[in-house]
Amino acid sequence: MSKEKIALFTIFGGTGDLAQRKLYPSLFKLYQKGYLKEHFAVIGTARRPWTNEHYHGVITDSLASLNADPATVAKFAGHFYYQSHDVTDAQHYVTLKQLSEKLDAQYGLQGNRIFYLAMAPNFFGTIAQHLRSENILTPNGFNRVIIEKPFGHDFESAKELNDQLTATFNENQIYRIDHYLGKEMIQNISAIRFGNNIWESLWNNRYISNVQVTLSEKLGVEERAVYYDNSGALRDMVQNHILQILSLLTMDQPVEFTEKDIDVEKVKALRSLRPLKPEEVATNFVRGQYAADGDVKAYRNEDKISPDSNTDTFVAGKVMIDNFRWSGVPFYVRTGKRLADKFTRIDVVFKRPIVNIFNHDDVRENDDAATSLAPNVLTINVEPTEGVELRMNAKALGQGFATTPVKLNFAHDAAATANSPEAYERLLHDALNGDATNFTHWKEVAYSWKFVDVIQKYWDEHTPDFPNYRPGSMGPDASDELLRQDGHEWIYKE
Ligand code: BG6
């Protein structure tokens, strides 16, 4: 079977930042690898009145950092067409349809269409409705729609959005992006768990003490202030990326490693999240907002942010899962802007041995030697290092008998990871293949919002004492306290 994929992409928001930073380079890499060849075309649409020539220049510029052969770049850019388009104007869809049909015939695209909605979600419904009413969907090929986050800002708005989309597309034609699901080590969670008896047989509340998920960012809000100030860290990172990661960490083994079976298990896991009562929010979730430090502005002084903004730029929370496997195991999650460093990691902390036979004066050479055994920790390093680390106890080198923690370490080597596809490239490839395994399905989105809505509502009704953390730290002290009150501590410390 030829690996070449055949499709017409229509990118709504074709002049935008996401298209230029992620989509065009990813499509180009698929082109370099031969997944896209002669039989593909891209229509970029947005309101700006660009010409095709200008658009080609933008495509070329977006690939500059790849240092690719200019002739290949020019050939690739030749597949791109720009159409100035007002998504609310029905007349514009008539021209879009004509151009789509022309390109379909010209490139032999067999009616295969991918609509990429890289713009504000309030337009998704209008676009989907017009695609149907103006007959831009084809009867002969596939029609798929890829949606960028945010998918709503609470359960109600997400449902409304979903209803609008499903009036045109079936669930199996909708590809909701969560770019964390395109990351190598997030995909690796299932291989590590279900490919190794030593992990899967210990992966439950009898052996695991707690699990910690950290998505730490060094930068502030940068140029996305307007979006971010209406969102905050809870909606921006927890509702989607963090709960998706939790579902992969906690789901039961799927019958087969297929999209449908995995979705069934992820939905079960998300349904099992213990919903918080409003009065439990304050003791289970911590919010933060960064202060100023030296040259770094406080969040409230960033451009386009109101000086009295109460938006959370940090969240830490304790999530419990009420099922047989996880009852009693806290899942601590945290994420924030302007933290100590940029990284993502998962720490699975195991229970200590039931009896510590080394905690005995006779077996120690001196009083400084370890008397307690550190818990085993399996760390999945998602980024920037991609690998797995295991902390275990072993005998300290030398005379006497003290134990000391040692590390077993695996990391993909930098050269190999540099050549492995980036999240958007993988996800576009999956969408071309009709494989939505690494996209979020409606029920997952619905349960995630229901969990998060209670927290957000409580926060909206209670004024926080912001700012409350220093840029370059790992968030407010209350985040450490959250674990301390359970007798735990963050494995990654500042
Ligand atoms: C996005 C958020 O979904 O993820 C951003 O909207 C955040 O605020 C980004 O910076 C982090 O992604 P990554 O891949 O850089 O960890």
C-alpha cells in the first residue's frame, strides 16, 4: 500500500500564529517523508486580503528554521492557495466550494477533505453549518474536521459547541486536538504500563502511594494575554492536558490497543474522578498568580492584563479516583506559568517496604547512615528529556550497611528525538489516516469539564489573595502544603 495520503486541507485561520508555527512546518515534514506528495492541496482562509504569492511567501518563511532545499520548499508552497474569507458570510462559501472542486480535480483528491479550524471557537458552529448548507462536504471521499482547543470554557458551552459540530459531522469525523496526546512520552505511557508485567501488576492502590503530574512552564503569558486572562491555568491546562494524562495513567487495560477500546477505558477513568463538593475545593485545589521579580513583570502588569485580574496562572490539585484500582491513592497535579523551569514529568511514587529491616543500630556504620528507605519512584520524563527513570534503594558503597537511593535511567538520545516527529506532525498524520486514538472524544471532554467546573465556579465566587508566588519558584507555598497535609512531598523540588 502506498504511504501517500490524498486530501484537500482547508485551514480556517490560515494567517494565524498556530498555522505558521505548527501546521505549515508539520505538513512540510509529512511532504518531505512522502506522506504527502502530488495529491494534496491546502486552502488557507482568513479575513486578510492576501494574494497567493504573498501566502507562498508566508509558507516559505514559516519553514525557514528547517533549512530545507529551496526547490522542495517552492514545490511544496505551490500546493497552497489563499482565499480571503469571512466565515459568517454565506457567499464566501460559494467561492470556497468552487475553489475546492477545482483543486480536487486538478490534484486528483478523490473528494477527501480535512477542515482545520484554527480560530476562535465561537466561529466553529457557523463554519460547520455553512460547510453543510453550501455542500462543501463531499459524498465520495472522507470529510474530517480538526478542532483546536479550547473546546468550550465550561461543560455547558462545550456541549453547545459539540451540538453545533455534530449537526454537520459525526463524532468519528471530529478530531479534537490535545497536542499533549501527540507527544512521544505521553504515547509511551501505554507501552510502559501494558508492555511490562512489573509495572502493570504493581499499578494499583496496593503498591502505589501517590502519583504526581507536573507541567511546568518558565515563560509568562507572552502574546496570548487576552485568551489567557479569560481562561487561566485550570481551563488552559488541567481540563485538557492534565486530565488526559491522568486518564492514560489510570485507565484499565483496553481489550485491544484500538481507538475504540482505549476511549472506552479513558471514559471509565474520567467518570471515576471523585467530584469535589464546593466546600472541598479550597482544601484540595490551590491557585496562584505570579508576582513581579526584578525585570519580570507581575502577571497583573503584563500587556493587556487588567491590574486587578484574578486569573490563575498556577494550579495544584489533589484528585481522587473512586474505583477498585485507585481508591485511596491521591493524584497530585500542578501546572503554572513563570515557574522554575520548562518541563513535563510524571512521578509514580510507590509505597515503602512494609518492614524496614535495615532500620537497626547494628547494621549501621554510623548515625548519619540512612535509617529510612526512600520510596521507589518511577519518573516518566515527558519533556525536555524523553525517558524513564527509576529510583530504588541499594546498599551504599563501602564498609558497614547503609542503604542509599540509586537511579536507573533511560533517555532517548537527543539525535533520535530531534528526528522523531513533533506532536502536530503525528496528529496530522493520524487525522489523514482516520485514526483518532490520540484525539479527545466528546465524552472525555464532557467528564473533564464537569470535574473542573466545580473548582472554577468556587474560585469565581471567592476572591483570591493574588499575587502569591515568585517567578522562578514552583508556585505558592500552599502547593507544598497540599501534599504535606497527607504526609507526602513533591518529588521534583525547585
Ligand atoms: C497549550 C496552552 O495548550 O499548551 C499554553 O494553551 C501552554 O498556555 C502550552 O503554554 C504548553 O505546551 P507545551 O507543548 O509547550 O508544553
